[in-house]
Amino acid sequence: MTDTPEPRSGALAPSYVPAHGLLTGRTVVVTAAAGSGIGGATARRVLEEGAEAVVVGDTHERRLRETEESLAGEFGAERVSALRCDVTREEEVTALLDLCVRRYGRLDVLVNNAGLGGTADLVDMTDDQWSRVLDVTLNGTFRCTRAALRVMREQPGPRRGVIVNNASVVGWRAQRGQAHYAAAKAGVMALTRCAAAEAAEYGVRVNAVSPSLAMHPHLVKVTTPELLAELTAKEAFGRYAEPWEVANVIVFLAGDYASYMTGETVAVSSQRA
């Protein structure tokens, strides 16, 4: 299946927002950044917003290299680096962050975008299905956050770093077949709050975004047309979010306009109450 649901007639179409230099001079790491989803949109957006460099990680080698080449061709090879990174493997997480520090001198922003979904009723769900989603989505965010804090707490200056996690409204709202994903994303929100409380003494902020429905190719592959249509109909604008609309909020949280925000989860959603 490759088709995406059509927005309702009259749905508000978004216009791409011009850059305002919100991340000028920052170095940014984005996990699960290959392809055209939220991670890829975030990598592009931070460069547009003036980041000195972005380091992208993903498990899909081909898409990762394609993303690297595309961004390097548009923004310059010196501003883009890529490394295969499976967030379930601590050594690969460490290598990704080490690459950023070694090549660009410091780690200013980490975007924990890696996550894994799927659909299965709880009574039919296997231990492996449950554990795999939790290991990528929650444990992976934990591993990356832990590694980043170890780097950021040692960095000089009053602004030592920012971490932005990708949660989901499913962490707040029930959806059939999503027990593992919902539990993982609710855990990401709780992890965000606790990490923020600990990181404040280092001058590090930790926040999260919580999208409702952002359309990307992987979602189309793992979700039925009927469910996508149902989810789209729940959105007040009658359409799904573009990945760059979520990336805009990530950029806001990563930048100085959010300087007093930490431990917060910001919904990127037009869902009706």
C-alpha cells in the first residue's frame, strides 16, 4: 500500500515556514533521521535554522547515505555527518555522539526520534513484539539520553545542551492494538520529566514533542487505509501533519525561545477533545 488518505475538502493546507536562525552555530544529533519522516525533516530543518552541523543516525544504511548525500549537496558536506546507529546497542549510541564531539567540538542538541510501532491486540501480542517496541522506543531513548547527559554535563558555558524526545499522543490516549507503543511513549514522557529534573543542575534542558498523526512512508506501510482514514478524521483540520510541522516544534524546543521550558511534553496535534 502506498496511497495516503486525502484530507477533507477545505482542510487548511500548511505553508512551509521560512527559517529564522533559531539554531545558529549549534551542533545537532538526530536519531532515526534517514528518509522522509520526522527525523529526516528535523535534520533538514535544523540546518535551515543555521545549525553549524547535523549528525544523523539510522539503522537503514541505504536511506541513511541517501539522506546524508541529499543534505550535504544542499547545505555543504562539512555540515553533515552520518553513522549507522541502532539505539538498542549502547556502543553504537556512544559512537554516534562521539562522532559529533570529535568532528564538531561539542554536542548542543540531541533529538531522540528513534521509535518502533506495530499493531497487535494485547491478548495476541507476543513477548517479542512487546519487548522489541519497548527496547527501541523507550530503552533507546534512555540510552541516548544517558549518553548525551554524560557529554553535556562536562561542556563549558551556561548553555550546555538540549535534549528533545519524540513521544506520541498515544501515550495519553487509548488506541486499540497499541498497548506496547502507548506504554513505550508514556514511558518516554515520564523519562523526559525525570531526566529534566536531574539535568537542570548541569544547565541542560530536556523536553518532548507528542505528535498525533504525522504522515510518512513507514506509517503507510504498517497502518491500514481504514485506520489512517479514521485517525485523519479525528484531526480538527481534517488532515495529517507534515513531518516538517513536527520538526518546527522540535526546533522551537531546541532553541532559546524555550529557555525556561524543561520536563515538558508539547502536543503537536489538532485532535478534537
